[in-house]
Amino acid sequence: MAFWLYKSEPFKWSWQMQKDAGAKGTEWTGVRNYLARNNMRAMQIGDKGFFYHSNEGLEIVGITEVCALSHPDSTAEGDARWDCVDIRAVRDVPSPVTLKEIKENPKLSNMALVTSMRLSVQPVTEDEWIEVCRMAGFDSPPR
């Protein structure tokens, strides 16, 4: 299993909207960056991810799961270069983890959220996953 982070501006697509989409989940559309697209192409069913509110909040607020493999992005208007995956909400984090807290944690100094701030779909290492989950108040990291 791999781990990921999905960034979304809450006024466009919030964690609450993701939860409201239910068990079926939703397409993670609109990504127009080749590295982020390639990250989605590498995803497998069941991979977990952090849902991060960007621009407003600047915090990890939830846990997601990949529920459909990479497929053409329905918002790409026929441009075959762009793919997406479907994700569903798994659960809220007990306590949101802010970007400030992540940047202050030396264990997370190499996390893509710190080093590649603009990338909208990012890989998360297993050690980073465990540390952020600890910071969020999980007794054991969701798997």
C-alpha cells in the first residue's frame, strides 16, 4: 500500500463535500500537472491519503482511500493526457494537523508538502504517514 496527499481549496471542494459524496467517492479531477497525474497513475485500490485544505485552513483534515484506478479525467474535455482516480472519505482526523506543525517537525522536513508545496497530489512515505497520524491523535495509523 502507498500513501498520498490530496490538496483542495475548501471553497471549491471541501472535506465535508468529500464526506457527503459517500462510499462511492468522487473523481479527483482538474489536475493539470504531469507529476501529479503520474502519481495518480501509480495509485492502487485501497491506497490511503491525507485530505489537505489548501489556501484556507492549511491543514490535514481527513483520511481518504482510492476506490477507482486511474482513468480519463471527465473534466479534461477530450484531452487524453489527463487522468484522475476516484477517492472516498474514510474518516476525519481526530485533530487537524496544520502546515505550520508539519514544518516545525524535523521528522517531516523532507515531506513533499514542505518541499514541493505547489504539487496538488503528492506521495507520502510510510514514516511520514505514521508521524502525521500520530500528530493527528490516532492511536494507530489507519491502514
